Amino acid sequence: MRRREFVARALGAVGSLGRPTTGLADRDPPPGREHPSPGTLVATLALHYMTWLDEASWSFASTWPVLRNPAYSLPRGYDSADPFVFRRHNALAEHHGFAWLWSWWGRRATRGGDSMLVRYLEGDPEATVPLVLLYEATGILDADPRGFYSFDDPVNAGRFVDDIAYLDRTYWRNPRYAHRFLRVDGRPVVFPWVSRNFTGAWPSAVADARARAPFYLVGSEFVLDLDEDGRTPRVRADLPRALSPLDAVSAYGLYDARYVPKTGRLERDYAARVASALRGWAELLSETAPGVRLIPPLQFAFDDRYVRPEAANPLLVASGTEALAVASEARLLLDDAAAGDPRYASVLPLVFVVSWNEHLEGSAIEWTDEHSYTYLLAALGAFRR
């Protein structure tokens, strides 16, 4: 199917993306777990789930969620630890067939840390939403002044290995929780952010962790950098070593300040770069690292001007058509892989989406005042069968 025809059909399937569409389940009270999903997805969409929002967060937020429930005590924001919130989110995720890319900030008593994961699991024990653990290394490990994490440092190496062992015995092998985690090849998935900044004996630390527990390791090696031909990924010189401990490669979203158009919109050139990078990485892995898979990343917007004004990052925003176009590039890649194209044998039917509710960075696809249902509908429209 031609790309333009595919996008046109997807647009027709989801209705007008520029305004709320009447009759959608998301506009009604949250669907119960007895309700079937409105359509089967061609891949598992794992949406980043922010776990440390509280009432004080909202002065730094770039987008504002609308929960549309008169009983809700914080109509202009919510607390991640509120069972009402995550139960409602779970009901919607189950309805659409989503998974959560769950931010885990370690075992220390920090907001979004291990106690939040326990609260979530115990607060909605009947939930069926699979969890992928996003290992928040920036809050767990020690960085040098350049932002790199050396695994020659025994503190970093030991902490990572111990954390994996802890996750395995506390959650992944615990009969009470084991079924709550997404598994690939029978192993729970963990995504350390930002592993492309890991240096030193990182492969050895992974080997030590694997001796303690089986897990499916996704690294953040994927970037939008391309060579002069505009098609071939520009990769680091030590890529084979960087890939050696990994089962898969992905990224936390698609935002790169260097490539944001002056208009601040997710325009055709940005979408074309995304398409080239996705296909280039898929071919690269299929040819040179056949044991390593590609998990396509996806993102529609970014706006951190309130939480990090000093960064002066350019804003990125998309219309419904623009959001659907970039999502459709990932969908077309998945379709080519499913059809048996050997160039894309590395592509896994799993997509990391930034984000469900990262309102501090303006990337949320849940219903918001700013974008209504636009991004949610784009994701559903692109990946439904």
C-alpha cells in the first residue's frame, strides 16, 4: 500500500484528529475490564508512565490532563500515587491494549521509586497491563561531570547487578507479581536509560547480572544521526562493543533538539529523518548484529520550557496529520518486517511511546487541554489492524 493511501485510510479510521471525536470510549467514564478492545494492535505499544507526579508538579507542567470526573479532587492535575488515577489509566490501557514503560527510580526512598511500584501493584491487583521497567539510571547510578556512567566504578556496577537481582526475586519470580511484567523470549524486559552513556565494564556488569537473573535488555543506542546520504545511520565507532550485551535497541522517544525545524512542528523533513533512521537501524542490526532486535521509538511532542527553562530546548509539536504521519512510518516498517522482508528481520513488534503522561516534558498522549485526543488517536489509528 502506498504511504499516502495508508495515511488517508488511518485518518478515516480515527475521524478528525484536530478536535475531540464524539462517541470515543475515552470521552465516557473509564471502560470496565469486561469491555473488549475497540481494535487489535499490530504491535505492543509500551507508553512511558511517569510515576512521580504530585500536586506540586503542576506548576512545571507543559500539558494539563483532563480526567473528566466531577468526583476527582485535582481537576487540573493528579498525583501518581493516587489509586483512582492509576486504576483509571489501567482501565484505558487494557481497553486499548497498551503496556506501560514504567519509570523505576531504584530502591531508595524517592518518589517514583520501589515503594511506588508496590503501591501500584497492590492498589490495582486485577490489572492486566504489562509492565516494562525503565531503569532510571540518571537517578540511581553516579555520573561523571560529562554525564557518563562508568562501570569501572564498582559502586555503579554493583548497584546495577544488585538491582537486577532484587527485581528478579521481588517481582519477576514472585508468583504474586510475575504475571504483571512484559516478557520477550520468556524474559522480563528492562530498559536502562541512558545506556548509550555507559562506559567501562558495562558488558561485564550485564554478564554478572545475567548470572543472577534472566532478563531481556534493551539499550538506548538508537539516535536520529544520519550520514551525508540522509539514509545511513551515523553510529559510534565502538558500536559492536556497545551492542554486545544487548538483546534489543531503542530510544526514549524521537526528540533531538539539533533537528527540530525552526517552525517547531513535526514536519515532513523530521518525519523523513525518523523513517530513514528507523529503517537504517533495522537494516544495520539485521546485517551486522542478527541477535539484536530493534524496538521502534515514537514521540509526537516535546516542551520542557517550564521544568527546565535554562535548557532552552526548542519546542516540538504536531498536528493530528503530522503525528499520524510519523507513527505511520513505524507501522509501515512493522508491516514490512511482518511480511518477511529480510532487511527488517531485526524489528520486534513492540514500540516504545513517549509518553502516556510525561506532562513536565509536554509529550503526553493522554487526553489534555492542549492536544485533546489528537496524539492518542494518531497512535491508535496507525497501529490498529
